[in-house]
Amino acid sequence: MTRLRWGMIGGGEGSQIGPAHRLGALADGQFDLVAGALDADPDRGRDFARRLGIAPDRAYGDWQEMLEGERNREDRLDLVTVATPNATHFEITRAFLQAGFHVLCEKPMTMTVEEAEEIVCVARDTGRICAVNYCYSAYPMVREMRAMVRSGQIGKVRLVVTNFSHGHHADAADADNPRVRWRYDPALAGNSGQFADCGIHAMHMASFVTGDQVERVSADFVSAIPSRVLEDDAMVNFRMAGGTVGRLWTSSVAVGRQHGFDIQVFGETGGLRWASEQPNQVWYTPLGGRTQIIEKGEPGLSEDAARLSRVPIAHPEGFPLAVANIYVDLAAAIRGETRDGIPLAEDGLRSVAAIHACVSSARAGGQWVDARPPMFR
């Protein structure tokens, strides 16, 4: 099997997300990293690309140079990953889609709903895949939860509670750290800080597991560190199209929490829980019964959970392997196979619309706001 050609924009040396993409994309022998514009500093980006084994003529100084360099090559890229700051996602993603490349974009996909709707339209018009890196949905036991909900094992879902909270931005003295500062700067992050950074992972997970879509939101945002323009803590209530009630908390100032991403789904006949810090297990409680722990790798799991389990039972799945599951399914889709569960531009659009709805709600004192993008109403 010929490996697909992969290029990366952003994710340079010192990047938080870059190594996860490189580990994930290369884990299964599906892709070769052959091109990159990896840093805002052209010389630093070219140097790092060459150290990663990228040929000098495909180690680009910026994304525009990369687009022009790759557009007409016979061995052009099969997939481009956009892992740059939020404000640049739209322009880069649109340009590569229009040039006929498949794209995996980091979240949030764009800064505005109008931009996100345009990305959906461009992807549909060009027939190219535009995926969004909601990689937590690719953990095997998250897929098991979704399969259990789909099969009716917990009955009709009544309530979903999810949170993504940590304390790594709680030090006000760390305000000038560049890895922290941009997340609360509207010029780079958009109109939301913590909710756009982490909260939309939790909201996407709620929709992914339940198979339902968010329709309305009521939000409360706060900047616990007053110098921040954008919020570092948010509480969001939401209602889904199928009647499910949702509760979501996200924070970056929750001292003592490390990577507090978890989700609980409560149905008529049972409940489920998954936590990213214990990703091998799903806790399942049938109505009137005892709580059971379902382990990754054990017999009888759903086809998706079994397929995406990488290591034997009792060995933990890591975050880069969840990213790898996104890439392995993208490789299959690029080759023409059907793969359920890839987060696409439509999912990115719903998330961007939810961000703007939550911002509007928070500014209006928690007023309920329609969270659906206009093209889906």
C-alpha cells in the first residue's frame, strides 16, 4: 500500500499540538510527512522541517509559499493539516480546499459563523474532505459509549453532563507566557477564550455520543483573572433537538484539575460515564443495577471500539493514539472507503455557531439563544 503524502501548516518546534499530530499521522504507516510551513518565523520553520526529514524544496516559509509549491506538483499532497492560531484557520483552510486538497483543521474551524458556513460550502462544492480535529471522539471507549446509546442500551437519553476543566492557566503572573496569552486575545482567539479552546470539545462530545444536536444555549462567562479580555471559566446549559438536557462546565483556572474532560450520559434505563484521565474504561449503570466497568480490549465491544483499540487490554490508550485514529480514518476516506465518526466541517460549523451563541447569551445575562447555524435552521 502506497503511503499518502501529508503536509502540515503550524505545529512547529515547541508547539503544544504539533507533536500529537506528527505522532498520530505517522503511527499506522498511512502517511509520510513530506511538506510543511511549520512556524510563523520562516527560517525557524524551514530549519525544523528539514530536521524532521522534509526535503529542502518542500520546507516552506509560509502557507502561501506552500500552496503555490504544492498546487501543481505531480506528487502533490493528499492531506494538509492546519494547526495554526484560530484567526488563520479560515483563510488557509479555504485556500487549500479550493486548490483541491483534503484538509484537517484544528478547532475552532473559523472565527465567525459566516466563515464556517463558507467552508462547508467549499468542501461540498469541491468534493474534498474537510475534517476538524475533535480527536477525543476517536478514543475507543467513547466509540463504545456511542454504540451503547445507538443500540438503545440505556433507553432514551434524558440528560448529558460534561466538562473540560483544568488549572494550568490559573497563575495571573503567567499572563505574558505566549502559549497562554494568545488564548485570551480576541485578535488571535476570536470572541471566546476557554469555551472556544476546550468547551467545544465537551459540547461536540455531547452531540457525538448522544447522536443529537444542540439547539439552544444559556451561558455564564467570567474572567476570573481580570486582566483577561476573554473568559477563563464558563458554565453552559443547553437543550438538544431530541429533548436531551445538557450541562457543561469548562475552566482553565480550576487549580488541582489536570485534564478534567469527562462526560456522563443518563438515559431512561441506564447511565454511562467516560473520563479522559481513565480512557480505558466506561462506567455503565443499568437502572436498578450495580455499576459495571467496561474495559477497552475486552471481548464483546462494538466494532468501532474494537477496531480503534491499539494496545492490549490493561494498557492505556494515549492522546496521540486518539489523534492517530482520526488520521487512520481520514486515510481510509481519502482512499474512498466509508468511515463513520470523522468530525467534518459541518461539526466545525455547529461548534462555531455554539461559540457565538454562548458569547451572546453570556453578554445578555444568560438569556437563551438559538445555537443552530443559519444554514441548518
